[in-house]
Amino acid sequence: MALRLCPCCGFSETSTNKTIGEFNISICNSCGFLFVENPPESSIADNPVSKLRHTEVPTPKRRHYYTRNLIDRLDTGNRVIEIGSGFGALGKLLTANGYDYLGFEPDKGRADVASSGGVPVEPHVFDPSEVTGSVDVVVIDNVLEHVHDPQSILNDAAEVLSESGTLIVIVPNRYDIRRAHPGWAQRHFWIPPAHINFFRWKDLQRMCSSAGFSIRPFPVRSHVTDDLHTKDLGFIIKSLIEKTGFTPLGLYAYGSLSE
């Protein structure tokens, strides 16, 4: 089986970082991106999930509220597409707030759960040719770490986004300080073949730039909710820290097409 080229720069030479089971996690010798060289032949997003965690649309998580708040505050338009919409939690929140939302979810089981809960979701991989006109916001939430070619997804997002529109991307952080806890890392981070790409901020920035986007971390105001939770306070502190250039937790980014 041919090994995967670096998804960030396309370079072929790597150095093995660690091995988990049958999977080789390697560092690109050119750009330093960390990725699984020998994942299954198709992305996990292309394969059906054997056991669904939910049978109905789940309650939105705090990060979904942060995304909603950011979209509200940027006020760039009403038409939102989500690439990799899962069980429809964000779609449920946005449609309830009056947004013209459409999700794309390649796992039919998850897509069916979302659709049965009234969330508009197409049960297949996103294809820009299916979008008529431009959209105002494209959300890619915890998707790029799973797929063989994350760059192509960002390129597709650029193809449908309006000139004044907003890209929102959330991915796990290779330098997340929670990795210091072995239990957390084993449950949430080092989990090939579910995670096959491991991003630093500069990796995400490079891929977004290649697609024509200029990105920045979520602003403090996106984490201020009407019903402020303890977790929100943590994310407010996170956003303040990120102003120094240090990214201590997950990577929450937004941006627009560069001029």
C-alpha cells in the first residue's frame, strides 16, 4: 500500500513520530505537519458508523453556541452551509435562530437522525456544484482531522463562499495542553483511524491560506452567552491568551477570503 503524502504540503519524506497499533504517525520532513501515513483507503467520513451515539438530534454543545454567537456578531448574511454536520446539533440551533441552514453529512445514519429532527441535511459528501449562488458562512467543525485530503475541503468552501462571507473551522490542537493527561489524550486525541491529521495553528493557517483564506482565533465576544457557564469563562480566558499567539486548547478559527 502506498503511503500518504503530507496533506499540508504534499512532500513525500517523513520521520516516524509514534506508532499506535497498525498506524504510523509521522512528521513531514518539509513542513513539520503530523499525520497518519497509512490510514484506511477511504476517509472515516466515507464509511458508515457502525453504532450511532444518538437516536435524535442532540442538545447543542457550548462550541455550537460560540459559533452561533460569532455568526450573529459578524452579521455577514443568513445563508449557512456546514460541511460534516454530524447529528445536526449546530443546524438545530441555527435553524431555530432563523438562519437558512443546510448541512452535508456523508454518514447516512447521522444524516437521517438530523433530518428526522427537522434539520436540513444532505446525506452525502459536500460537492460545490450542488450549491446555487454563493453562501454567507461555511462551517467545518471537527472534520479536517478525519479526512484524507483536508485541503480539498477548504478549497471547496472557498468555491461557494461569497466575497464578504465567513469561514469557520474548528479542529483539535496538536499542542493542546490537555494532552499532558494520558487518559485524555488516549480518549480524545491519539485515536487513529478516527484522527489522521494533527494540526498546529500554523498548519491550519497554511492550509486556509492555500485556499485563499486569512484566519484568526475566535474573538472573546463569541464566548459570551446569555446564560454564562463556567466553561464559557474558560473559553473567554482562552481567547485572551490567544491574543499573545499561544493556543492552549482546541483551534477555533474564523476568517474570510483574502483580498
